[in-house]
Amino acid sequence: MKKNAYFMLLICCFLLSALTFKDTNYKDAYKIFDQKGKQTDYAQMLKKMQNADIVFFGELHNNPICHWLQIELTQDLFTEKKSNLVLGAEMFEADKQLILNEFLNKIITEKQFKDESKPWNNYDTDYKPLVDFAQTNKIPFIATNIPRRYASIVSKKGTEGLQELSVEAKTTFPPLPITFDLTLPAYANMKEMMGGGGTHGGGVSDNFLKAQAVKDATMAHFILKNWQKGKLFLHFNGSYHSDNFESIVWYLKKQNPNLKIVTIASAEQKELKNLDKENKNKADFILITPLNMTKTY
């Protein structure tokens, strides 16, 4: 009897030691919190997204955990939704849709696709897995962003500058006139962070903010154009474009308030145990990674 008790004591000591070792040496790569700051997990997030119309994955462009979870989420949602899944991304501009379609349909080579579409510099490491998955599984992939040359026109001349473009060019952004509300926190905060307004005394002009807003309006436009009831549109964008249920989400809700939208925001923190106050209410789910996370560029 004493021998059994001694043996059990040894097991308890071993387990306690193992747990203590794990607690002091294990490092979290990420944690997921809900809107109010309660820790949740990937399975709960996936479950909620399966019933959504549109899902926004707001990323940090150079964060490897974001990009890893994007392909994982895409694969898992495809398992559930099959042909009812549609992908889209800020990283591809609307005038490149034809080239993207030709690659997805294996009409052109990857080299031709990359030469013609001029993808972001981190395409190979961060977005190629998504495009390749779409090609393999015959999933539509929508280029949702306004061509940057047209956003530049708005920054310099306002949306009046877009009126000068050809009919064909105007197919790459929403019909004019485009509604703007620069008092929305997403744009007002950007103005404040960049030093206020004005073109002569520093800071940013309203046209600069409109250039940011026209990207949101365009992404919302092409999401709605390529979504239909019963489909799930999974969109990848910089977190700022969907944080706080604003920006793209604001434009979508303005056109269709009944849409079931689920958002992910991404942020970095020094500690992952709890969600920092400034990251609460950013999205339905907040993906937190360490502040010192290795970057993809």
C-alpha cells in the first residue's frame, strides 16, 4: 500500500514538473479573442464564418501568422462550402481581373500572370498559396481594388478627376458619384494621425482621404457584384480597411444592411494573455500575434 502511495506521489511530482516546464517555456504564436476581449479559438471562429455572407480577413501585410491562417481558413471553408465559396483581395486591382481569370483557367502561365498583373512584392510567400488553391479547386478569385493610378487621381483632383476617364476605365470602380463620409472614425483618425488637414501647412487634404475611401468603396462594389445569396465571399485586405466595422463594411451595409458579415482584425501585442483595451471591439474576432513576430518582408 505504501509502495503504491509512493509511486502515485512520484507520478504527481513528474506531472507537476512537466506542467511547470511547459508554462515557463511554451510561447504562443497567436491567440484569438472575440469582440469583447474574451479568448476564443479557431474552431469557434470557423463555425461562425460558415453561416456568413461575407467574411473579411483583415491582415497585417507582413505577418506570417496572418498569411498562414488565411490559407488554413480558405481550405476549411472550402471543405464546407465547396462551389459556394468566392475569394477576393485588396492586393489585386480590378483592371487585372482578366489576367487573373486567364491564369485561374490555365490559359496563361504563372510567369505571364506575374509579368502582366504586377502583384505585390510579397506575392510568392503570402498570396500565391491562395491563388494556387483557387486555381486547383476552380474557385472564383476577384480583384477588388481600384487601380492605384485612379486612386492617385482622386488624391490630386478629387473624384472630379475620375469623370475625365473613358467608359472602359470607369468599369474598374463604382459608378459616379461616389458617396464619402470623411467624418467616419477610419478617415478622421487617419487625418489626425497624419497631422490634420490642409495642403500647404502639412497634414493631409480631404482628397487624400477620399483616395483612401474610394478604395473601400471599390472593394465593396466588387464584393457585392460577385456575391449572391447562398455564397460565402472571403475577402483579404489590410486590417484597417475593415477594422471597427467601418470602411469597406460601411459601404456594404449602406447598400445591403441585411448582409451577414463576419470580420477578423489583426494586431500585435507585447503580451498575449489578455486583449489590450485598444484592440477590443475592432472586429468579431481579433487575431493577436507577438510584437516581435518575424516578418515576411
